[in-house]
Amino acid sequence: MKLITTQTFEIKDAGQKQFHRIVLLNTGTVVGYYSQNDTCFLEWLNGNEIVEIKVDEIACDVFETPAFFHFQNYVGLYSSKNDIVILYDESNKNTPTRISITNHLPKTKYPNFDKPLSNYHSAGNTDTSIIPMLFTNAGMLPVYVANLLVDVEKGTASWLDLKYWNNKQSIALENERFDKPQKPFTILHALNRKNVSLLYGIGDRDGGYLKPGMEFSELSTVDEKGTVKETLFSLGRLYKESKKGGKECTFSSSGKYAILTPAFKSDDWKNKQKLFELDSKQLIDLELPKAFSDYRVIDHNNELFLLVNRHPNLVFAGTDSIVICKVQ
């Protein structure tokens, strides 16, 4: 698949902004979520217009950054510290809506105490208003997924379930606590699509995978408990060889692709990204515009692709350029 450029954006004062997520809405608008000096901002880019909005309705903790999510033409933020959702409508982005969550998630049970779940800074994607929120355990990367139903008309939100990779027993939301799994597997991203939950797991690596390498790279559908129903993509066991391997994954906003990126430059894909088309279950090679050959594809929506520079290992490291492409 060969991509050609349709529009470029330069991010002003990029060195002062720590981006956590940049997405492409169905309307073609790019939304960036970043923190700066203990404050969170949303940056909306469309055509020649750039609108920057300071987030005042929810605290921006550098150690527990609120989670960014989006669905339809809405952008939202959630913090496990507040149990509220702040929702921004693209057509009225300067007047956010505060939505209360009507129930609570159980805490993780430890020998002498109970620990509340901590949100990851980025949620999964969805084709409805049911958002797969990601939560960490004690490490840097998420290991739990909880589906949050946001009812815009009623102005309420509620948790539907809580799961972890290949869990066999349901976690009752009405309970105050649940038993912590012995080795919770890291979930890099999640997607709710056509009433099916998809997770991308890399094994027992919640503390990070760059030093030891990934245990495996696997894309699977799961049930409401987290039990794996079908594996769509897998590299098999990776730690058995001395050479590090693994592919990172971000599900596209369109729900059409899993965007796969080599975790290490010296692997069999020669540091090239591929798309995994979820309907056909086929891998698709990507050819980027020559001027942007070192950029990374990070999203797809409404037949457009979103590319950025300086994006190693799913981290925005001084990203200052955004490119929108289409298929030639």
C-alpha cells in the first residue's frame, strides 16, 4: 500500500509539550493530547485552524496522567482519581461536559491492603460509546481493561466489566476487591469493534519490554472475562531465542487495522511497519512518501492515515511534525 501526502502540520513549541496521544477523528480533524508544566491541553488541527484548549476540569497529575479517549466526534478524559469523565464535542469544544460515573471498579487485593486501579494515559478505541479503558497494576504498562459506557444524552457513565488477559473467571463489579493475578500480562492496546473485544498482549512485561524483549506478540479476541476466544495474529514465543523481538500495536480509530511496528530496529521486518487488516486477517506492507520515510503511521480514519515523526516505541519523543496521507 503506497501512501501520498495530503496535508502537513508543524507543532509550535514542540520541545515544551509532552504528547500522550494524537488521533485522527472521522471528520479529518487531528487531536493531540499533551501535558506541560503539570497542566493538560488538547490541540485541535483542521485545515489552517489550530485550536488549543487548556483542561481545567480535571487535574493533570504528572505521575498519573488522565486517560485520553475518543468516539464519534467526541474527545474525552478520564482519571481514576476522580471517577468522572470530561467530554469535548468537536462542534463545541470550548464548553466541555462533566459526566459522573455511577458505579465503581473493585480494588486489587493485596495481603495487607487494597490498591485502587490506576488508569493508563491512553484508552483503547471503539466503534460505539463503550470505551475500553486501560489500567496499570504496579508497573508502567497496562494489564487490565474495563469497558466504560458513556451515555451522552443522559449525562451518565457506568462500568460494564473488568478483565485481564486470558482470565477464566468473571470479576464481580459489585465486590469491593478482587484477587490480583500472579502474572498479569501486558496489554498494549484494545479495541471494541462490532460487539467484539480485541486485545494485543505481549506477555509478562508490565515493567517494560525493551530490555528483556517481548515474551510474545499476540492479537486476540476475548470474552467479557478476558478469556482468549480466537487468536488473529501471533509471532509465537519470542523469549526462547537470544535475539530480542516483538511488534508493538495500535488499533486504528477506524477499527479497520491493527498498526504493527517493530519494537526493535534489527528485526525481520527491517524496522518497517505493516498493517494487519482485521476483516481479511492479512498483513499489508506500507510504502510511505519518500520525504517522510522515517515517520510512523499512528492512526487511520475515514480513508486517511496519520503520520508523525520522532515516535519510538509508542512514545512521542519531541514530535513536531504531523502528516496526513491517503492511498495513492
